[in-house]
Amino acid sequence: MEARILSATMIVASTLSLGASYRTQNFIVTAHTSHLAREIGDSAETYRQDLALEWLGRELPPWRNPCPVTAQVGSHLGAGGATTFTFEHGHPLFWTMNIQGSRERLLDSVLPHEVTHTIFATHFLRPLPRWADEGACTTVEHQSEKAKQHKLLYSFLTTGRGIAFSDMFAMKEYPTDILPLYSQGYSLARYLIAQGGKRKFIQYVGDGMNSRNWTASTKKHYGHSSLLDLQTTWLGWVRQGCPAMEPKSTMVALNDGRQDGGPSHDSTIQTVRPTTADPDQVAAHVQTEPPSDGWYARQRDLARSVHAPNAPAPRVAAPSPGSPIRGAVESTSAVHSSVARPQSIGTPIQTVIPTTTVPYGTPSMVPVPLARPASAFSVSPVSRY
């Protein structure tokens, strides 16, 4: 513990030497100028307050220690960010945040995205499923960034890089091909939030993590009989161009953080918001590794065992605007999973690392290539185990 405190202190001290610094109640911001540091610090506090009210219905108490924020601002920099923190005894500690980009994108997309990660960590007291964390955080970005994610989603669904919900909900770590996770997680979060608001979404995620039964939680909060049913209706919505939806009248009361997620074992979280890439760049397809353990994996294997061993694996196709949904769907008995969402444009990613191995240096921000949009959707097979 003493070593971690010393390490965190050294980070704060080293960042202060990089430029002007500005201290608020919950953040210590270092930037090239005092004006930028103050602007970022005040904005971070405002986002922390306003976004907590939006998602949770209440403000967060002050953190025990402020979060050091290092900002690199320049029009030549791609929008990106990285935030790290450690869960110890059910509490997030040792925050560090590094952000970069143009002043405009940094203030209206990168900063609110990263601050939302810290709000979720403080509320749930444990890591969220990747798709839910990254997807929800992307919804608070500027419309221009969200439009890029939407464009990428069409590209991924038309080039065989869509992620079946049975895989997505079962993922505990980020897949190698991470960008589709970000775009798809954002789209699904947007779809669910449109049906009941942000607080209902928070309740849904909390119930899913507590019960480890996403099928039951999905039915309880959104009325879908299975993850496969949710996937099918979501694809239909995407095919129609993601039209506005009437929110459902029933709302579920919000639990506190411990009820929603419950603290887990001590772990360290790193969220990384990759730098902005050109949506017209073509990314090579990389096969993701499916989850192999956990409750959903066991249920999946049980369901698979009742099918004929030589039966072909069905596929779920994603619809494209103007074209019908194609493909069959897998048996409804085994659609469970958890997901990792890849970041496409300026979206942070979260990775869980053993506490003892987490370095307290500045997390790297690696540019991520994007794919070219295609003409017809297709979601990867429901079972890729």
C-alpha cells in the first residue's frame, strides 16, 4: 500500500513539472497553460456533477484523493485518453487520467467520456462489462464523434466483424479486434437508453452483474425473452436507421452502488481512449477470442451438448438499410455472454489487470485503424466457441 501511495505521489509530482497546474476538489490538472488547466479542471468538475445526476440521479461524494489529469492539447493530436484506477476493498483508488486532442474534442468528447468511467467505477465499485462501460461512455461524447461510431457500426456489420450478443455479454476482457465492440456497445447502449433512460440502463447493468443472468435481467427491464431476441430487435432497429423510440412507461428504482454492482476482489482498471482515426481507413480483420469460463460459458456448453454434434452453426445476419435481415438464428437456449467493446473514434477502453502488475506510469494511447463502410450488414455467428 505504501509503495502504491508513493508511486501515485510521484506521478502527481512529475506531471506538475510538465506545465501549469490547477487544483479542484476532485482533480489536479496539468496542461501547457494555466488557462487550459483551469478550463479542463472546471469542466471535469462540472461533468462529474452533471453526468452523475443524469446517470445516477444524485451527485457523488468527493473522492478521498484527487485524480491527476495530464492534458496534451493540439489541433494536430488525435482525440484520445487513458484512465487508470485500482479497486481496493471495494473502493476505486489511485486515479490517473491522460487526455489528448484538439481543445474542442478534448472538452466535448474525451473529458466527459473519461469522467463517466470514473462515475461508474465510484457507483458500481467494480468493473463493468466492457460493452456497457464503453458503450455508455460513448453516449456522452459530441455528436460528431457518435456519428463516426455509427458509421463504423455499419462498416463492421457489413464486413463480418459484428459480435454476437452471446459472445459480447460473456466477454470479460477486450477482444483483439476491439473496434467493433465500441461501435456495437455504443449502439446497444443507445438503443436501451432510448427505451427507458439512463437510470434504467444503470439499474439493468447492476442487476445483470449481481445475478450473472443477463437473460433474466434483459427480460425484467426491457421485455426481451433472451439475448438473441434482444439482438434480433436491435438489428431491426439498426436496419431502419436507428429511429427515435418512445420510452417505456415502467421505470425501475435505482439501487445504490453496492446493490447495483457490489464490490469485487481488488483489481486495477485501465481505460484507454484510442486516438481518433480516419473512418475511411481499412483495418485488417482479427478473430476475437471467445470466453471459456464462467456461468454463461457453462450454460452455453450445456445447451450445445443437447444439439446434434454435426449440426451446422447457425448465423445471425445484421440487416442493412434497404435490405432484409438474412440468416438463421441459433437456438434460444444458449444465448448468454459478456462483452468487451473496442473503441473506434475517441472511445476509451477498459482492461482489468492484476493489482500487483499495474504500472503507475502514463498509459499509452495507440491509434486504432478503422474499417471502410460496406453495403450489407452481417453479424458474426451467434456461437463462435
